[in-house]
Amino acid sequence: MDNKNDSTLEKFGYKQELKRALSVWDLIIYGLIFMVPIAPFGIYGFVADISKGMVALAYLIGIIGMIFTAFSYASMSEAFPIAGSVYSYATNGLNKIIGFFTGWAILLDYLLVPALLYVVSAAALSSIFPAIPIVAWALAFIIINTIINILGIEFTAKFNRIVLILELIVLALFVVVGIVAISKGIGGAQFSFKAFYDPQNFSLSLVMSAVSIAVLSFLGFDGISTLAEETVGGKKTVGRATVLALLFAGILFILQTWVASMIWPDYKSFSDLNTAFYDVAKRAGGTWLMLTTSLATAFAWGIANSLAAQAAVSRVLFSMARDKNLPSFLSKVHPKYKTPYIATISIAVLSAILVIIYSNRIADLTSVINFGALTSFLVLHITVIVHFIKNKSLNIWKHIVSPVLGFLVIFYVWINLNNHAKILGASWIGIGIIYYIILKFVFKKKVENLDV
């Protein structure tokens, strides 16, 4: 047991209930699993189409923007080493009302992500095995992930290591086979830097539109902060893991999309943007590589990524319920496995319902996920600035320059979200306002956490 961390937790009015077992490398692996090292496989065609082939540039800009957000997470996770991620940071660093609505905003992302991952992965498998319905695949994934998450964070961490190794093997196969194809000029493959800069097509607004889609691949590094009460090694562990996981993932994203762009230089000739990457894999290595990459995507999203997503959102629910901002039963911890099992089961039930409703409506799910995440990131950067100025422990670079740059980049991506996402996101915030009013005034809850 990490006694130093436990005493820090008690300082914020909480007791240690979750099991501390995760090292910095466990957190890095968790972050990589959440982001999925092969995430560009699934959205490559769309990013290539919008960026006019400058896919690697879109991911490079994405990581530059997100690294400032990772620095802000590092600063706040050190100041407030408790579960709840940006909800806890805004609650303690600004005030409890803003914290509530920040937690409400991030829930829009976290609640929908598992369902989206299940539907996308199930759809990929259904195309290979058409006799098995999408819903059947998705429900099977939900049951498997729920059992793994309830069994304990150590079990989840061990499972993550195995899955990450398998993903990296598939990625290495693609890169090696792709480089061979480029060197031989198979199917028109050729060495080029156009994925980073194509003077004939370059436009900053155009590339930033592509970044607003590519940024989906990075979402998940923030989930590391939800495990703050299950780590060992001190207050800096979460921050270090957050930054390192983001850098590792970014390098892998840039590498694979650059190789893909050189294998298939004519981004306008894809017959189906949904399967663009698998067409690239087939050109480079044949049917076996196409099937390998498509199956890897299905299981990486359906098992590994959704496993991490379910773990993250259950911790946010646990933290908000512990503060009486959500029903208290969501804060119950399993007596044996020391996991928030009621919150985990609740997410499984919600995901199952969403899967049944949206099994053939993937676009409706994807349109609003970024709204919640990016909105909470904006609040995070403001929280860093306000908290450290207020506490007179200011580092100009860490607590002013970096969060300001991060805010500007995230805001630029935020305003480039489509109108559908903004309307649904605003509606979700409106529901949160109604829920808050009911808690505060209708039921007249005398809870400190709902006061400023």
C-alpha cells in the first residue's frame, strides 16, 4: 500500500477504497491501449480525403496541440492526485459548480465512446462473418470487458500488456511489408514527403479540418488520470505516463500514416473511405495483410480500447457519485476486487442499450464524442492558470504559456466541429443544467459538493 498517496487522498476528504497496484509503465500501456496504436487504420480514408493526402501532417499538428493538454493534465494530476480526471481538477481548482458541469461534459465523451467502439468493431467483424449479427458481436464484447474490469485493475493491466504486444506486432508487419512495397514500387508505391506537405494542395484551414477528425485517435490519453487512486510511485506518476503515452502514440500514428500514403499516393482513388486503409494493406501485402489489419482493428477497438474506456468512465462515475453529484450506488466498491463494480455494470447496460439502438447509425454516435472531450480540455487549461495563480506557485511556462497555447489549439479544433455535434453537445449541457437544478433546488440536497 502506498501510504504517502493514501495520506494525500485523505487531505481531500476521501479514504483509500480502490486498490493501488499500477506503475508508470502500467499507466503508459493503459493510455496506449485507450488511444489504440493502430487507431488510424479505422479513419485513415476520411483524414486522407479531407487533408488531400497530408495525413501525417494532420497527426503531427494533432500531437503538437495535444501535448500542451497532456502538460496541463500532468500539472493538475500532481496538484490533485485523485480519481475523477478533469471533473476533480475543475472542482478543486476552480469551484464545485464548474466542476460538476465539466464532469457532465466529459461524460458525454466517456458514456458514448464504449458504445461507439463496440458498434464499429462489431460492424468490421460482421463484414467478415455476415452470418453473425452486429448486435451479437457487440454484446459479446460488452460481457467480456465487464468481467475483466470487475476482476480488478491488476487483471486489466495484465490483459492490456498482451493486447498491446499483439497490436504492435500487427503494426510492425504493416510497416515492414509497406516499406518493402515502397522500395519495389508495387502498385505505384513511391517514396515521398507529400503526407507532410503538398504545396499544390496545402491550406491551413483544410488541414485543421482534418485534424478535427484525426484528434479522435488521441482521445484516451486523458483517461490515465482517472486511475490516480490506483497508482503507486508518487504524485508525478500520472503526469509522466500521460505525456509519454501521448508521445509514443503520436509517433506511431505519424509513422503508419506516412507509410500508407506512400503505398497509395492517389488519395482520391479510394472506392470506399471506410475500408481505405485495408485497401492499402492489400496492395502492399495481399489479402492476408488486409485481413490481419481489419481483424486487428476490430479486436483492438472492441476489446482493448473499449475495455480501457469502460474502466475510465466507471472511475468518473465513481468519483462524481462519491461527491453526491450522481446516485450514490455508483460509488460502491467490490469487497474482494476493490473495483467500482456497480458503475462498471451500469456502463455495460448503457452500452448494450446504445448498441441495440445505434447498431446501424454509427455516424450519429461519432458526431458528438469530440464535443465533450474538447470542452473539458478547454476548462482544464483555464483551471491550470487560475489554480496556480491563486496558490502563488506559478511557473510561467508550465502554468501560463503551455495552457494558453493548449487552449488556443483546442479551441480552434472545437470551433471546427460540425454543427450537429455542437447542437447535441449544447443539448447535453442543457440536460445537465436541469439535472443540477433538480439536485440543488427541487430535492434541496444539503451537500457541500453542490455549493460553490
